Amino acid sequence: MKNSFGVILGGVLVAVCASSAPAQVLTMAPEASVRIINHYTSAVRVFVFDHEDRRFPLGTVETGDFQQMVISSEWVEAGVVQVKVYPKGGPRGLAGSGAEDGVKSSKITLAPGDVIDFWLEPELGESMVRLTRR
């Protein structure tokens, strides 16, 4: 009995080792992110601007909502970027009454894992922007 058990166990081990594919390591692209807490009186649109000041949308955050948005690895690797948040409204996504400037980060070079936080207040001029380096 001991002999047949050893043979069966040996056969199982050989079969498992022979059929096991090499382990694949998945690497994630180096990304950064933007977190928005919106206490402003309307929804806001979030954009990233490249070094040539071209605007690309990241998304919309409703009043009283929190969202985290990804800045893709292409942006992280491209160099200097700026994130701007504008009140939603009008044909260009900008509201009137002086809110055209919105809230913006500095022009920065991001590293993988960096996070830009926007804490939007009912008065946009009192909002806070913070960069956390990882």
C-alpha cells in the first residue's frame, strides 16, 4: 500500500509541475490621480492641460460628491501638466459670474503614484489644492 501511495503522489507532483505555466507578472502603468471633493454649488468639470496648454477632459463631479480620477501613464511620462476644475455650465463648460478661472493646480511634473487633491468650497476662491508625492 505504501508503494502505490508513493507512486500516485509522485505522479501527481510530476503532472502538476509539468502542466504549470510560468507565473506571469503583471505590471501596472505608472499613473497619478486627482481626487475631488466638491462642496461648490454646482457640478464641476475636471481637465488636464499638457505643456502646450491643450485641454483634455478627465470627468465631472456633482455637488456634494467625491471622485478619484486617473491621470494616465502617458500624461505622467509627458512632462509638465496642470489640472484645472471649472464649474459646469455654458457651451464651453464654464459658468459665468467670475468663475471662469476655476481652481487649478500649479504646472507640475508628476511622478507615478502622485495625487492631486482638490477641496472645493462654496466660494471657489476659498478652495484648496494639495499635491502629495508618493
